[in-house]
Amino acid sequence: MSNQWDLYEVFIRSKNGTSHKHAGSIHAADANMAIDNARDLYTRRSEGTSIWVVRSKDITASDPGEAAALFEPAESKIYRHPTFYDIPKDVPNI
Amino acid sequence: MATKENTPNAALLDYVLGVADDSLVLGQRVSEWLGHAPAMELDIACSNLALDLIGQAQLYYEYAAELDGQGKDADDLAYHRDAHEFRNHLLVEQTNGDFGKTVMRHYLFTLFSKMRAEGLAKSSDEKVAAIALKSVRELEYHLRFSSDWLRRLALGTDEGNRRVKEGLEDLWAFTFEMFKDVEAEESLYEAGVVPRPSSLKDAWNEQVAALLEEIAVAPSARKAAPTKGRVAGHHTEHLGHLLAELQFLQRAYPGLSW
């Protein structure tokens, strides 16, 4: 196609109570068409109960070149993981 | 198989076959877009629509085979009848043309078939009611898809508007058949087994007129109304070609399965 439609990112929630997860991307002329196209491509096998779409160009992403500065400092800070507590046996879901 | 005896059961068999044929033929038409649709996303959308329709056809054929009671199955009815035995409406066998004509055909027919399915869902025949009820949700989406695309095309550009209008002109003459009552079905209408076709006409016309006004497409003035497809199997030349492709494998290798 000479005039390519906008690219949209698709997020699907598989069931109530869970969060929307990135499923992939599709092309569409506007947001409503994006919902229809996402429905046809990503919920064919009952994968979803809710769909979010957002234009890919509206997403601001972190710069891969800055990954080291952004993420490496966290690697040495194991005390941020809540692994130093004794979990009472009667509280299974912490 | 379509017996001409004037018994309620024979009339119901003919009617159910007609509904099945409508779904199969339209499903086959829509599936012709596979690999040819204007965008990859529409390829997938069209195959989904086609699969909905073929799934509906299968359920109606299975019930028709049961009513027929001669040991046939759904495949026998779909693949081993000739064009003159098909009881679909003429509208659904019309060629795809461009995407504007395809979505116009889909809208004009789905608006009717959804109303018909809503009527059938209240049928005194439990099986018909169950099959129809299942199809209503699918047809609601088909209606949304086709009317959205008519809006986009007709309100988008002059060319889109022209193509939608041409599609309407090509198809309009075939819409009259959908609302023609059939004498042999009188007992079915009376017993509340199937909705009377003419009872759907006003609501259909009203909704079509409203959409055409919304999308700035003038109504068609065409009056010519061939109406013998469903009732007598007098089809346009397009159905034979469609069936040749649809039925080829089962005709060449009867009983072949995956």
C-alpha cells in the first residue's frame, strides 16, 4: 500500500482482574478500526475480555543506549528484594 | 431432496436449507478476499467473517439433514447439490466487485439476516431457535464491520463514495427477494416457526435509508426485482461458477477428508 495506515500496539486482558498485556501490533486508519483489527487478529481463540490500543508513535520508550545507566545500578541492591523476612506459614500469599 | 410435498416438515426443510445456503454462499464469497484484501488486517477480518458464516451454514445443514431423514450429512447437502437446487437469495451470490461493493452487499444482507435470526431465535422449533440464537451475536459484529466500512469509504473520499454508490446500484435489484412471502411457507409463518419475510421489510428499509442518508449516498431507484432464487432455484449466472470452485474437491474425490 502506498499510504500505509498507522501502526497500533495492542494490549489484551485475558480475564477480569488481570492486567492488559502487550499482544502485538496491527495497522489501522484510526483507533476504532484498530480495536476491530485487534479483535480479529488477537482474540480469535477467546484470548480476551478487553482490548486497549495505542498508536505506536505515541509510546515513549527508553533509549537502549542508556540501558546501562538506567538499569545496572539496581542489580547490586539485593536488599530491595523482600527476601530477608521470615514468612509466617499461615500467610501463603505474600 | 427438496421435496415438493406440501407438508410442514418439507416446508421447514426447504426453509432451513435456504438459510444454510445463504450462509455458505456468502461465506464462500467473502473468503474469496483471502490474499486479495486491501490490507493484511482485512484479509484476516474477511476470513473471520467467512468462518462465522460457514459455521452457521454447517449447523443449519446438519439440522436439514436430520429433517430430510435420508441418511445424508451436512457435506452431502453443501457439496453434492447443483445450482438449481440451491435455495439462497440472489443477493449473496453476486460477485465481490471492489471492496465497496463487498461491504455494501454484506451490510444489505446482514441487516436482513440478523433480523431473520432474531425472529428465528423465537421459533417454536427448538433447534432452529438454538442455532439462530448463536448466530445473532456473530451477525451483530458483521453488521458493525460492514456499516463502519461503508461510513469510512463513503465519507472518506469522492472515489470511496462513488464506489459505494455503484455497489448499491449493482445490488439493489436483488434486495426485494428477501421480503417476499412464499406460499409453501404459510403454515410456518402461522405456527410461529419462522418469521414472515414481508414483516421485516419496513424496519429494514428504515435502517438502510437512515444509513444511506448518514453516508451521503442517494438511494437506488432501481425496481427490477428477480425473486426466484430462493423459491425456485432460478439463480444468476454467478452461482454456478461459485459452486464449481466450492464443490470441486468433493465432486472430484467424493468423501475425501483431511
